[in-house]
Amino acid sequence: MNVLKQGALFVRANLWIVPLVGVLVWVLFRFLDPAPPRHIAMVTGGEGGGYHQFGLALKERLAEDGLTLELHATRGSMDNLERLTADSPDVQLGLVQSGTTRLLERADLKKLEGLAALYHEPLWLFQRTGLQIERLSDLAGKRVAVGSEGSGTWAVVGSLFEARGDASRLQNLDGGNWQKLPGDAASEALEKGELDAAFFVLPADNERIAMLIANPNLELVSLVQARAYAARLTFLDHLTLTEGLLDIAGNVPRQDVELLSPVATLIANQTLHPALTSLVLEAAREVLSKGNLLDPAGAFPAAKPLELTLTGEADYYHRRGVPFLQRYLPFWIASIVDRYVVLLIPFIAIMVPLVRSMGPIYSWRMRARVFRWYAQLREVDKLIHQGNIQAEIEAQIERLHRLQDELTRVDVPLSYAHELYSLHLHVRYMINRLESMRTGAQESGSDDALE
């Protein structure tokens, strides 16, 4: 038998593996993550605000990578959290101020994960000149704006009073002296003398901050316990606003000011495709690469401070940068390769033992083509041992002759020929044995007739 014939026999003996591989591939593809979408949506903040401006820059940068970012302007962090935790969210990403997620229910918190801290948004406390406010306790009995309820300012101020064990003061609004006012209304009331102090959470380059600092009737409060609060509240950083940082020529501020600062954070819900995380964070890194007055170049995006647990992909990015393949291939190609590498690993793990079984199965099939004939020889053996062979001896001899003829047409590889020829010998042996028994019986019958 030539090599081609042996190959054909091997293939036929292992055709069972073809449908099995088909089912395996279907199962793996069925449970493999779908390809990343090329369109995602993000909630930012009010148009013209810092969050929305960052969103616009991020959108432009992601467009270079072929990802469309749809921006949704909102009223701020709490609106963003509500959109992200909806039962059927229409957005995947959002910008929120650190400290605001503490206002969510536990069930809603489980729907969110952190991606990165983006930049500082200091908590500014302005006072009327001469009030000498240095600690939060100095605000007792004074007229203070603490931010509108549900706002980022309200959330941070509430956390500060909770940290000092005085949450009831904010809840009761200090007997009516404290007011829940949005930023515009608070700054206007403060300038008019209707307030003694007001809290704001805004970036350092915000026009409202510049206006308040320029007002000779107002002073920026330096909190002497800023470090202590930052140590207790992990979503806040301690910052020192150095003398002259905001305006060197005008020497603003006139001395170092101790501030507490939440950060703008990028968060996601469970509808964001994991593969897009590194793409979004790398785009954010380029947008923020130059830094600002408070944030040195390259400091953000960062893993801290964050309230929410980082996704696995975000944690990897902050520790090691973009995944290996994305350093050398365009994102979409790297994503495809990465997905199919993940598919290939279990495929190989399953296929290796299957392929190894092909040889033994082929060997068993070839031997089976020979050994199945031994069943007829065993039947003859049983008849002999049971003493029933004489009644069937002619039929069995004829049956074995047919088997012998059939064996001449059996086709097996040369490596299994010795088993076929052994069967030939055994069949011949059994025929000879039966013929001897038949002759002996005939001679015995003749002797009985002569007597």
C-alpha cells in the first residue's frame, strides 16, 4: 500500500474531528467579547464649563483614532451620575467631581467603575476681608454659601463637616445662616456683602475665581488643617497655592495659601467596552500633557485620588501604559489580534489532546479492521468446548473459507500487515482443526458400520 493510500485511510479514520472542531470554534466565538464599537457617548457638564471643554478636546483627539465621541452637556456631576446609573444608560463615560459619588445609593455605586483622575478642581473658600477665618469651626454663626444641594461643592463641604464630626451643622444649615446657593448666586451675594463667606469648586483658571481674587473686599482663606482633612478624605488632595502663582506681577496671592482639592474624574458604567479603556486614557493623557498652574506636565491622568475601584484595564494602563500590541499596531488592528489571541489559547489547549488522540484512534481503527474477524474464531472455539461442533462442523468450515476469501480483500497499511497475516494463519489453523475433527468423525462412523 502506497503512502497516499495510507494517508487517505488516516484521514478517513479521523474525520470525526472535523465537526468537533466546528462546534468548538462556534462556542469560542459565541462567548468571545464583541469587537469594540466605533461610537461612544459621554456626559460632561454645562457648555462652556471646564468639563465640557475637556470633552471637546478629548473628542477631537479620539477622532484621530477613528473613535467617535458623542458629548452630552448636563448640569454637572449629579446629573452625570444619574445618566450613567440609569437602568438603560445611553452613555458610557462621564466626568464627575471626586466626592460626589458618596451621595449615591449602594446599588448605583456598583454600576460604576473608575478610569482616572484628570485634574485638580480646588475647593476655594472666600471671606469678607478682616473676618480672619482659618478653620471650618470659624464659620459658626456666619452667613455662608455651601453650594446648591446635590452639587459638587455641597458634596465636598458635607464630607469636610462629616470628617470633623459636625455633619448636623450642614444639615441644619447652622440655624439658617448658611445658604444653598449655586456658584453665580453665591459670588454675587458675597460681593454685595450679603454673605460673609462662600465655598466654590472650580479650576484655578476659572474667570469667577479671578474676579473674586481681584476684589479688594474679599480674601482667600488658607485652611490651616488642610493636610489633616486630606489625610482623612482620600478623594481630596492638599495643595499649596504659592505666593504670586495666579498673578506674578500683582503678587496674587500675597502669601502661600493652603487648599483642599477634589479632582475631576473620568468614570464609566458597565456598558463601556473594556478594550476602549486604554484608547480613551491615552487620548486623555495627550490632552492633559501640558498640565496647568496646579498640575505639572505628565501628572494626569492618574490612578489617584479616586473613590471608585479602577477597572482592570484602567489599572493596567496606570501601572504599565498601553497594552503591548497597541504600542506597535493601530488600535483597531491590535484589538482584533488581541481578541483572537485570547481565542487561540483555549482553542490550542483543547486541540492538543484531540490531535494527540488521532494517532491512537487511527491505530485502533486499523486493528479493529483485523480483530473484528476473531469474533468468528471465538464462536467456533466455544462450540468445540461445549461439544456442539459436530452438528455445525460443515457450516462452520464453509463459513471460515468465506472468511479466508474475504481477508484477501482487506486493505490495511503495511505497518499493520503482520496482524492481518496472523489472522490468516489463525483462520487456516481453525479450518485444519475442523477438517481433522470431521475426518475423525467420519472414520469412527465407518468403523461402527463394519462392526
